[in-house]
Amino acid sequence: MRFEFRPAPMRFPSSAGLEPEALASAWGDWTWQMRRSLTHRSDFEAYFELSPSERRGFELSGFQVRCTPYYAALASETAAGDEFDPLRLILMPRAEESAEQVTQEQWDPLGERRNLKTPRLVHRYPDRVLFLVTDFCSVYCRYCTRKHFTGGELAFAREPEYREALEYIRAQTGIREVILSGGDPLTLSDAILDRVLSDLRKIEHVEIIRLGTRMPVVCPMRVTEDLVRMLKRHKPVYVMTHFNHPRELTQEAAVALEKFVDHGHPVFNQMVLLNGVNNDARIVQALSRRLLYLRVKPYYMFQCDPSRGTDHLRTSVEDSLRVQRELWGRLSGLALPQLSLDIPDGGGKAGLVPQFEIQCEGDEQQGTRRTYVGWDGVESVYISPPRSRWRAPLDASAYEEEWRSLRHAQSRDAQHSEG
Ligand SMILES: *Cc1c(COP(=O)(O)O)cnc(C)c1O
Ligand code: SF4
């Protein structure tokens, strides 16, 4: 039996002043959603009864506010007056964003600016780069970690910056993976994306292309047949979505996700743990189950970065670990996201794993005796043998060579069968 998604064809308040006839055709058109996005306080007042804190947020926030009609309708559907609605906390500015007393706040918590190799390229790990193709998003999440870049109205990279990024990727032969990010690459047109992907595919050492996007959440109509077919010509393309709450998985979002998967694009989800939004294992469990059913692998569950104006949204590390521990064992391993924290100032990601080992005796020369307590309290000992002298036979360069020729043969065959 099919998973029951709430039927959710068209939800919008009459106060939004949208004409029903026009809407019937326009609502499902992603360019209309972009053109009619809410950007001013008065646009939001048509959907929500703003609270004093939110009104202050509009006056004080140093970070752009924007939302698609689709996502605004979804966030306002439960109660137009509930300022603590989980989706509303994601999209609406609040007075707390400008709080004076904060624990830690940085404009660029990941230290990305120091790892910018060109104005649009972050290269932090040896084999993969972030290509910031646009700084535009269709919804500006209040907890965004990249406030130093997003929402600056720079849009698609200008020609010299674009060329510079491509040149860098071409020159660095260790790069295997290019992550299109921003901003949101799916706010770009199919034609521009097609060009970016074609240019990347001309670079032989680029094997994997990832597309980091929140559009399936905030504008699922963006995922058209044309888009997924175009992406298929550049396969393998991995799609990284960003669902934070089970309510975001509407019928429309489910259709969008299935389109990606049915056309052979693996989809992974990265979520951020946020106070009042999803800092409860049952919420994450509900989200993860829906995702897994739709063949989307829950990948990362991020500890929120200390980006400016996010103190009220950041969970304590203890709270995050509690959620992760509760999920462990109770949720299919396929549906379990990895809790991860970005070490400030560009330290990279650190996995946060609940403590299961409670004791370790001995050393590696003699072997160790390790005591564990499992997710539901079973305690037992694992006796680790000493380190062996047998090493896996290593001939890395031969494997590289073999892999290169396999890939060539495979892409030749693929071109042949398509041509
Ligand atoms: C998170 C991140 C990546 C991707 O890391 P994965 O663990 O492979 O998902 C790449 N580059 C930067 C700078 C990152 O912050
Ligand atoms: S979609 Fe991503 S980049 Fe854009 S505002 Fe949200 S978190 Fe930031």
C-alpha cells in the first residue's frame, strides 16, 4: 500500500490576494513561484499574523527574508497566528536574531572564506570542492551557515569568475567530486545548469557531481521532467536535499523526489537540528521514515553552526546527542542520519557518535578488552586481537589506471546507446 501523504493540492489564504483562476495554472509553475515570492513584511502579513518579535525581526535582521508562496502556504496552514510553528521558525525573522547576549556567533562559522580558492570555489577536502554557482535562494533559512555569501544579490557567477572556477577544477587533478551549491543551484534555469554540467563533464577527473538544493522542499514544482532528463545526460548526478521536518514532505515534494529517483539520480537528505523545529527523536524518526520510503537516504543530521543570529535556534550538543542515541537501534540503519558538527574556522566535519564503549583494558600489542553497552542496555565484552602484520596488498596506481579505463569504456557505451 502507498504511504499516505496528506492530499495537499492548493493551500493559500484568501488574504494573499491570489486570483483562483490564475492560480489553477500558475501554482504549479516554478517560475511563477519565484516571481511571486514574498520579500516584504506586507507580503508575509497576507499569510501570517505577525508577532511583535517577528515585526522586530523584519526591522532589524541583517539577512534577507524571502519565501515562495508554496512554502508560506505550507507554514501558515496549521495556524496563521502560531509564531512557534516549526516551519515558520525556519523562514521568519525574529527579534532574537539581533540579540546582544550570545554564546558564539560568527559571520563565516565554517571559515569558508579562507578556503576560497577562487571567488566561487571552496576547496577544503582533497577530493571534493564546493562550487558556489549562485548566491540566490528561494527561501532564506534563518539558520543559514553561509550568511557571508547567500542573499547578496550576486546571482549566477559572472563570466570571469565562472571561468576561473572551471580552470581551477581542471588544474587540480585530485578533485573527483564537484558539489554545486550556493545559494541554490536549482534556482538557475535548465539552460544555465546544462551549461555548467556540460563544462564540468569535459573535465576528465571529475567523476561525481552533487547538487545541493532546498528547492524540492520550498518549490517542488521546480523538479520537472525536462530537468531530470537533462540531469541524466550528465550522470552520475547525486541530489542532496534539505528537509528538516516531516510536514515538509508533502504530496508535491514526494512527486519531486520520485522523479529524481525514477530517473536514476540518487537522493540524500541533510537536515539541521533546530530548537522547536525538530529537536525530538520522534520528529526525526517520522521524517527519516518518509524519506526512506521515497528512496531518499537520510545522510547528515547537522549540529547548527554558530552563524550570526542563530543562537536561539541552536540545540545544545547534549540535546543533539540525545536525539541521535534515541534513534540508534530504533530506526533502520538505512534511515539513520549521521550526527555531524562542523569544527568552527574551517576544521571540517566531526562525527558525533553516542558513547557505547564504557571500558577498555590492555593495549594494541597484546590485544584489548573492550566493554560495550548497546542501544537498549545489553552489556558485553569484545576481545580485540593484537594488531596483525598482514597488510592489504597495495597497488593503488594500478587500481586507478584500471578504473580510468573502465570509466572510459562505460561512458563510450553510454554515448553509443544514446546516440
Ligand atoms: C561538507 C563539505 C563537503 C562535503 O562533505 P561530505 O562529508 O563528503 O558530504 C565538501 N566541502 C566542504 C567545504 C564541506 O563543508
Ligand atoms: S537554502 Fe541553504 S544556502 Fe539557502 S538560505 Fe537555506 S541554508 Fe542557506
